[in-house]
Amino acid sequence: MARPTSWRSLSLTPAAQLRGLQDEQLARYVREELYPFSRHYRRVLDDAGVDPRRFGGVADLARLPFTTKQDLLRAQTTPENRYDFVLRPSPESIKQHWPFARKLALVLGGAGARETLRYRYTPNFLTFTTGRSSEPVGFTYTPHDLDVLSEAIARMFDVVGVTAHDERIVNLFPFAPHLAFWAVTLGGFKTGRLVVPSGGGKVMGTDGSLRLFDRLSPTAIVGTPGFTYHLLRRGNELGTSFQNVRTVVLGAEKTPPGLKDKMLECLRAGGAGKVKIVGTYGFTESRMAWAECPTEDNASSGYHLHPDLGVFEVIDPASGRVLPEGESGELVYSTISGHGTCVLRYRTGDLCVGGIRWSVCPHCGRTLPRIASELRRVSETHALNLTKIKGTLVDLAQMGQTLAEMREVEEWQVVISKRNDDPFEVDQLEVRVAARKGADGEKLASEIRTRLASATEVAPNQVCVLPLEELIKALGMETAMKEQRYVDRRPK
Ligand SMILES: [Zn+2]
């Protein structure tokens, strides 16, 4: 089968051929990389009785167990297992598992071949997960992986249409050993366009980032939905010009649909013309991200995947069964191009409504598979003990989305605590909002009660309408790595 030689040809390759390519690449990857060099997956394949030399492709993944965050955590916290997920070749494993031609090239290639080994397998970079619920998990990259990341994100910029020669990209993600900041910086460099990382609110401050806008007049903004909106709103207050902004790329968190309209209003007030606002999806364990292509009305078009770099399955989160194309379920990720820390059948905990589609994208004509845009965390449901007798399950994400979508709500925060701070008392749910200019606070509070009751079946004990500045501070917009949207003050 002829392999597509460029990103462009890959994104126009018929789906059947892309699937064939994935099968081939996954089989080779399991046989020549994962089984020989990953202690964890060698064990997994042996335990499942799967012969790596007979691993056929994507359909065979179902013969193997899933990898979970707990597996990664466990390995990381036991010194003798710390490198279980990292590909670590040895002369013996190469001798034993590589095909003759590859071994021969290594022997005959001398210093050049040894340099290739270093490039592919020696970690030179590390990021961490941002999870609040558990210890951060480290993910190592080798030079090869950094090149894959740069390539994947450069493709993402192509998908979102940041392709003109005069693009000036501002990266608002905070400086940290997290995927988002480095992905946009490295991928931005790879596009050959001007990239300026401002570090978001925490480093230069919102006003500092806006001064950068005065100097640079950016064409593209990349950041989290919450901070980007905050920046645009502040820009309106300071009279910042957004006249050259053509694209806003949002990531790291889910974007509620109502927020895009609010952003467009700010952009227009700052003199912008037509602006595309697109979402992205990515996670530490994949060491890459995917983007939606732009649409006329900024409706979501689904995340366009890189089928040559990784494989997604959609499973029933309860039974673990692999679901057919287009069905809703949990996303499971396997790398087929990674070195350093590698995962196979990793359960993302993200539920995808509408699953994955392999049909040609009606917006851009690319043949790449797409993840449907509506994602929700499996773990976002929290138990609240509201009645003292029986706990109620509350989907906090749904609550946040309901608040963010309301036009009259400028900012919001949800606080859970114990009544009177007494650990034996019932839980209290407080919703704090800042109202839009000119909105009637009392009317807003009562509308919030009604909407939350119908969306989540839980009525807050209290709805507080606060001044915007106070809420911005409480959210940590200028001080925290991530806005504090949900604050759980209950004793652990
Ligand atoms: Zn498209």
C-alpha cells in the first residue's frame, strides 16, 4: 500500500486506506517497539497470551486489557517500576526482537545508527498531568517525540486555518511543565510563523498580555476559554485593538457554546472583522492534541485526528466493549508513533457523545477520522450529601455549562462546603456569579435557581451575585494555573 508522503496527502487519503495504514503501523509498533522495550506492555501481552509477532492491527487491541491512570500512578510511585511505561531498548532486546534488516542497519550504520538510537529513545523532556484529584504523573519525551508533538500541533494550526504568511500567534497558556504551553509553542515554531508566549495571567498579567497586543497586533490567539474571555473583556475596558485577530483557538478545557458568542462580541467591540473560534482536544498521556476545522457559524465540527500517529477506540465505559463507528462512549487512546512514556489502550475518562466518524468532513473535505465535539468527563459527577440521609449525584460540569451559557452571567464559581463547617453536617452548594453590565441581580439569581434545578435537579442553597473584580480574584484568574471554577471546601 502506497504511504501518503505528506500531511496534505494523508488528510485526503480515503478512510479505508487510512485504516489499513493504522493496522500496519500498530502491528509494527507492538512487535518492534512496545513488546521489546516496554516492561509493562511485555507483561501485559504475555499475560493475555498475545504473540506480538501475530498482532494484526486495531481489531486485536480488544484482546488486551485497558491501561488506567491508576496503572501509571502505581508504576510511578514504586521505584523498581518507575520506568515500566518508558521504552528502554537494550542490546539483547534489539537482538531478539528487531527484524534482520533493522539490526543489520544498526550494526553497519556505526556512529550514525547510534545517534539514531539516542534520538529515538533517550528522554530529554518531561511534562506532568494537571489532575487535582491525584498525584501528577510524569510523561517523558525523547527528541523524536518532541518532533512528533511539533508536527501534530503544526497540523492542528493547518486544520484551524492559521496558515497565512503574516500570522502572529499569541500563546496565552501559562508557563508550566504541562502539555498545552509546550504544544502551542513548539507547534507554533514548526509552522514558521511568529509565536509569542505571554504565559497568560499569571506571568505577565492580563494587562501585560494586552500590552503585547498593542505591540504585536496578533492574528491568532491560543488559550483556555476562561482566561481568553477574561482577556478580551479586559481588552475592551482598556480600549485594546483586536482588529487583526482572525482566529481564536481554545484548549485545555471545554468551551461552552454561549462563551463563543460573548467572545465574538468583545472581539467586534475591539474592531475585529470575521473571527473563527475553534476548539481543541488533547491530554498529557497522548502528548499531542487535535483541532476542529472552522465552520461558517463557529459551530463545532469535531476534532480532526492524526491517524498515522495514534489510534482511538470508543468503548462502553461499563462493560469495556468496543463500540461501532458513531456510537457514544469513552475514548481509549493508543500511541503508534511514541517513544519515551507510551500508553496502549489508555482510558481517557472522556465520554464522547457521537463517537468517532470516518466520513469525509463536510466543512474542509479532509478524510481524517473525527471525534465528535461533545465531550464530558466520566468523573465529573460528584456525590453531594444534601439531605444527610442520601447523597445526590451532581454533574458539576453540567452545572458549569448551564451557568456559562447564560448571557447575563459574566463569570461564575461553584463552592461546596459543609454547613457551619461541621464535617457531620449536610453539604452546602453555593453559586457565585458576576452579572453582565445592566443586568438585574435579583432576577438573575432566581433565573439561575430555575435553570440549575432543571439542568441538574439540584437547587443551590445560595446564589450570590458579586462584583466582577471580586469574583475574578476568587477565581484566581491572575494568580492560579487554572481558574478555580469548582471549589470543594469539605474536609477530606
Ligand atoms: Zn474539517
